[in-house]
Amino acid sequence: SLSNHSLGAHAMFHMSKILQNNVHLETLDLSGNSLGAKGVMAVAEVIRVHPSLRFLYLGNNGVGPEGAWKLSSAFSYTTQLEKIDMEKNQLGEEGASHFSYSMRHHPSLRC
């Protein structure tokens, strides 16, 4: 687990390069890392190259509506994602609508 290490956006950018080479990635727990919208952009790249990713935990990262939009746009690259945890991310109505749209197009996805 990579949770609660206060990685931040800059470290997540570098970490995403390493994660992209892990061909068997099914679960990714990045909860509590202060990623913000910029860090979530790096997570979106990981999602794009890992169609086998099944579980994604991003709680308490300050993602906000912009990060929600960037992240949900990556969901079209995966068919296996079953669960995403986005608790405590200040998504607001705008961010929630981005996830709602993605969930309609990916019926197996749960938040």
C-alpha cells in the first residue's frame, strides 16, 4: 500500500512512471497522499495503461472537481475497474456529476 505517505503531486508524477511498468497491477491504494488535481492527472495515466486495474483508493487527497473530471475521463480506458474510493475529496456537485456520468457508462464501477 502507498497510502498515507504524503506523496503530493510531484512525487506522484514520478511514481506513476514506475507504476506504469507494473503489468499485474489490480489494486492501487493512494489514500491520504495530498495528490490534488495535478497528482490525479498522473493517476489517470496509470489507469490508461492498466486496463486490468480493479480497485482504486484515492480517499482524502484533495482531488476537487477538476481532479474528478481528469480522473473520470480515464475510466473509458478500463473495463475491469470495479471500485473507486473517493471519500473526503471535496468533489462538490460538479465533481460528483463527472463520476455519475462515468458510472452510467461503466455499470460495474462502484464508488
